[in-house]
Amino acid sequence: MRYFTLGKTGIVVSQICFGTLTISPLQRNMSLRDGLNVLDEAIDSGINFIDTADIYDTYHFIKAVLKRNKDLVIATKSYAYDKMTAQSTLERVLREIGRDYVDIFLLHEQESPLTLKGHEEALNFFIKQKENGYIRSVGISTHFVKAVHAASDMKEIDVIHPILNLRGIGIVDGTREDMEHAVASAYMNGKGIYIMKALGGGHLLKEIEAAYNYILNFPFMHSVAIGMQRVEEVAANVSYFTTGKVPDILYNKLNNYKRELIIQDWCQGCGSCTLRCRQGALDVIKGKAAVDSSKCILCGYCASACKELAIKVI
């Protein structure tokens, strides 16, 4: 496993970051035992970097692995917009992972300079807590080119977690080339960069080698967050990132995995999920939510907006 210093943060991270969204209630909803089985395989393979978010409800997994791996790098994200919501989310992560600091705290799903301005009070709180030692670095996650450019120019921002992949799937306001340029500029400005959705939320599994070759040859990043639900996925990803090859038996298993967004029959058609979806992949048709699979990146965030618990990524 290769390791890189995340921009100017001084934090050393593995080239693969374990994205916990896939084991969360928003997706596979794995038991503690099963989730730890996958996480332990990743850690034993050299992955030292774990990504989560306040809405993922995966802090209990992280608390468990930290008991025997105290130096893991933990990144979390929050929709906090003022001091009160920022403080509550910071207190929650520290309490629930059982640690007195978190390595990376990101403002979740930022869109533009205006969005960042709207979250300024929360950002200032996180910066203050960085000075107090409760946070090691501050940043944003985003699907928007404009937000990467805005964060790149902000000295307060240490880390950017942008979407980028071979086909540009999930980039909301531009092309793959637009995002490449924005990320490269941020990297050159000393920002720590860890990429999300390198496989386009599963859409690129059929061309996994091309997708991984693209992201591994992109020189302006330090780590790639990959969601994994099975020990075979961990083994295959680690093998490709370290040797450039995946054993045939693992490659075939990876190619046969198919994730999809399921909308249950008890959906009430309230439309909350359509408002939550940044990709425009959901609509209410004949009184029930429907998904356009060509637009859906299987993030599962729509599930958090469903009061009926009618949406799941499996």
C-alpha cells in the first residue's frame, strides 16, 4: 500500500480510503460483526484512512476498530450551518467514536461560494476547534466544480473531497475536464485531495480497470475513497492499487456485483427524496418515487430524507 501526506495537513493516508457509506443503514445496513469483518480486512491490508459522515450512522463501526488501531485517520462530514449544529455534530462524532479528536471534518456537499458563505458560521466553529486540538484539518466534500474552485482559494480549507471518475458521472455543474482542472488547481494550492466515486457509484464496474487506471494516473490526488461491502472487494481493490492486477477469481466476483436503488411498495410519493437528490435522478410518477438509473450514482442520500424508510441501496 502506498501512503501520501494529505496536502499541507501533515496527515499521512493510505492511497485507498475505506468509504463506510456502503456498510451503513443507507446502503447494505450491515451488522456490527459483518461490517467489522470487512473493515478489519481493509486495515490488515494496509488501509489506514476511513471516511464517514454524520448521516451515515457508522460511528459504532469506527469506535470498534479504533480499539485496536488507535492511529487510524478518520474523516467525517456534516451539514452543519451554524455554531449550534456544528457543535452538536462535533460532539457526536467524538462521543461515538470514543476519541478526543477527529482527523478531518468536512462541510458536506458544498455547491458554490454562496453555499460556503451560508455555512460560514459552522466553518468558523470548526476552524476554532482545530486551534483547540479537537479537529486536525477542515474541508469540504462536493460534486460541484464551483465549490472546488472556491475552496481552493480559501486558506482556511485544508482538505477537499471531490467527485471524479473516468466518465464524469455525478459531476453536477461541468465536465470531467472541468473538475480535473479545478482539482489540479486545489492540489497545487496545497489542499489535501481525496477523490470520491471513482467507480461512478458502481456504474463503472464493468470497466473497472479503465476506471482505476484513470484515477491512479491522475496526478493531483492523495487518496481515493472506495466503498466496500465484502472482503473480496477489499482484496481486489488492494491488489489493483498495489500491483496493477486483480486475480481472475476476484475480478469475476467484482464484475458480478450489481448495486441498485430500491424503492419499496409502501412509498407515499411525498417527494422528499426528489428534493434531496442532487443528480436529478428521482421523480414522483403516479404517486410513487421512481429512479432514473442512468443518473443515479447510488449515494443513498435520498434514503435519509424518506420518513417511510422506503428507499435502500443494496
